[in-house]
Amino acid sequence: QVQLVESGGGLVKPGGSLRLSCAASGIMFRIYQMNWHRQAPGKQRELVASITSSGITNYAASVKGRFTISRDNAKNTVYLQMNSLEPEDTGVYYCYVRIGSNDYWGQGTQVTVSS
């Protein structure tokens, strides 16, 4: 049974930082591309960052240079370090993995950037 459990969200002031974690279980974590998506209020869910099994990363233009995705295969965990946070970064952040034709999502963690 695939499980993705996010943590690390919260309320932060503009310019602040947060680190999100996603612990995966039930999968051979090291061979899959892992992804972070987010959904802002009233908007569609969007891809924020991804990391391949070999460590190649990709970022949405809106977060490039501020966010860093990384993974620890020994801990079956993917991270999202978010710096210089802006109010526009507010939303629910989801961990996502595609295995074959199946999509798996975590429950999400709320990030609110507000003064």
C-alpha cells in the first residue's frame, strides 16, 4: 500500500523559510521521480518541483532560485526547502508520485505566507 505523508507546513511571514518533508512507504522509493505540487485558493493544482531517481531537478519558473527539492533514499523521504517565501506561495502542498498508470498523492500540508 503506497503512502505519502507530508509535514512541515505552517504560517510564516514574507521572506521567511519552511522545509517540507514527504515520507513515502510501500514503494521502491529510490527508483521513482518524486514531485511537489501546490494548490492555491481558487486555483488549479500546479507542479512546483520534481526530482528524478538520479537527482535531476526541475522547478516551476515562479519558485526557481528560491525553492530546493532534494531526496534521501535511505529515509524514503523527499524534501522541499522554501526560502524567500511570498504571499503568492500560500496553498496546500502535496507530494506526488506516478507509478505505472497510477497516481499517488499525499494528504497535503498547508503553507500560509502572511504578515
